[in-house]
Amino acid sequence: MTIDILMPRPMLPIVQEQLDARYTVYRLYEAEDPDAMLAEIGPKVRGIAMAFGPVNAALLSKLPNAEILSSFGVGYDHINTDDCLAAQVMVTHTPDVLTEEVADTALGLMLMTVREFGQAERWLRQGNWEAKGPYPLTQGTLRGRTLGIFGLGRIGKAIAARAEAFGMSIRYFGRRRQDDVTYPYHERLVDLAKACDTLMVVAPGGPETHHAVNADVLEALGSNGIIINVGRGTVVDEAALTEALKAGTIQGAGLDVFEAEPHVPPALLELPRVTVLPHVGSASQATRNAMGQLVVDNLNAWFETGKAVTPVPEMGG
Ligand code: NAP
Ligand code: 8YV
């Protein structure tokens, strides 16, 4: 008996090929009339494979026999897990396989931001080195910096290990102190910001963390302060960040994620000590393939054994 899978948006070849070999895959993005397709095939769908886009009761009501949503990526703030629990749809994500890649990106972004490597490269490419002389000395240095980690989870810990090797001291904030961690803990984000000069945001998105990094936190970070965001764009109040950078309340920002991707506010791009990346934290071929394989493995395990490999925490992961 065939199992019907919904794929709302294109996925990597490694996912598509394996799912095609085993299931009947309905590609919503290829339909001339996606609503009509959903109305027709929705009741047959037992599994969903997807990367992003909102998942809520409205979508689930069209998929009354869905059993599992296998999501590409570790962050799942776009998925309403309460609605999925109510609809008895298992939700899985792709933790661990991307941890080291994202930590590498975070360190690269931090170095680029503090030492203005992107700007310095543009200086060379634009012929300024020859025409005007060396790139100006950077106000920032990594030497003597204290890294405050907002979200000391899998990726946060991998970032901390790297930052220690760079000679940084580490502190952290989360919802609770972690007994097996020796870094100093702060109960409030604003206190972490006061105690560090480099704030690394690697917390999940969603209502609980929405705009947690606000004007007060930026003020507390101070004029030598650098913020790096590899978590979710919504965690940082982008308007407050832009103002803080303009006013010199903080020194610089390195951002891999934004509030309304792929839109990046032009006001942010005009500022001199801002480094931006287009959400490439996990974006190597090898790591994305490992994530894709886990999407497939979760579906296969579910339909073979009734158990998922990597359920989200709300579903027992
Ligand atoms: P994780 O292991 O679950 O770590 C998340 C950390 O955030 C935990 O230490 C948790 O600590 C803390 N946290 C969660 N909710 C919080 C809240 N409301 N307030 C304060 N702290 C909170 O997840 P991970 O694998 O490290 O991934 C973290 C995030 O990175 C993902 O959710 C995703 O948004 C982002 N990410 C981005 C990229 C990229 O390409 N830029 C790639 C992968 C992941 P407590 O439980 O102690 O609060
Ligand atoms: C992915 C990410 O780019 O895993 C995450 O949470 O943000 C990235 O690894 C994204 O999920 C792909 O949609």
C-alpha cells in the first residue's frame, strides 16, 4: 500500500530521490492550483516533508490523516506544536547534524564583525589599497573580550568551546542554570549584557524570545559591544538595533538571521560596522545533506516502526 507524502516546497535532491523511491510524493509547489490540489489529495496525506513556512491548525485541517511532519532544520518556530499535538501529528526536526557547522559560522561571523574583514576585503577589491593606502585600523579586537551566550544549547556550547580556544571568557543566559556547566550564569538577559561585551544570540525564535534583545539590552551591552545573531531574526528588535548602531550605543553587529527574511532593512545595510550573511549558518552541501537525510530517516522510521528518530522536545525529543 502506498503512503502519500506532501512536499509543500522543493527540497534537496537527496530528500526528493529517496522519498520518490518509497512513497507517493505530492509537490504542492508544482500545482497550478495548490488549494485545489490540497483539497483533492489532503485526506490521503500521511506524512509531510518541509523546510519552512507556517504550520498551524488551518493547514492541518486540510490534512486530517497526517501522522508526521518531518521538518528540515533544528529550529521549528514556524510550526505551531500545540496545533500539531491537538491534531496528533508528530513533529520531527534535524538537531546535532548541523551543530558544528553553525558554530563555525558563528565564529567566522564574530571575527568578521569585530575585525571588519568584509569591509577590508571590499576596500581591496575596490582598488582603495593601491589608491588610498591601508584599510583603517579596526576599533574592535577579539583580545580581552567576554562572550555572553544567549542560548547555551547544542550550538551555543559548540560556540563556547571554540571561543575558549580563542582566549575569550564565557558567560551565559537561558531559562535555567545548567548544573554541568561551569561558565557563570545570569538569570536575566540584561545582566548578561552588562557582564559581557560580545553577545552571541543562538536561542530559538517564537513568542517567548520575541524581541528579547531590545533597547535596554543593547544599552547594557555598551559602546564596546558587539552583537552576533545566528539564532533567529525575531529574537532581536531590528529597529532598536539599527538605532543603537546609529547612536554608537554599541559598536557593531554580525547577523546571519533577520526578522523578515529574505528582506534586510536598508537602514541596517547602510551602517558601517555591520556584517550580514544570508542565513548560511548550516549551508554547506555536506551539512545540508545530513539534515536532508534525517528528514528522510524520520519518515522511514515512523512508517516502519511508529517511532521517530528526532522528535521535537514537545513530542518527547
Ligand atoms: P538547543 O540545543 O535547543 O538550544 C537552545 C538554547 O536556547 C537552550 O540552551 C535553551 O536553554 C535556550 N532557550 C530556549 N528557549 C529559551 C527562552 N525562551 N529564553 C531563554 N533561553 C532559551 O538548540 P540548538 O540546536 O542549539 O539551536 C538553537 C537555535 O539556533 C535554533 O532554534 C535555531 O533557531 C538556530 N539555528 C540557526 C541556524 C542558522 O543557520 N543561522 C542553524 C541552526 C540553528 P534553556 O532550556 O536553559 O532555556
Ligand atoms: C536552516 C536553520 O537554514 O536549522 C535551522 O534552524 O535555521 C538552518 O539550518 C533552515 O532551517 C532551513 O530552512
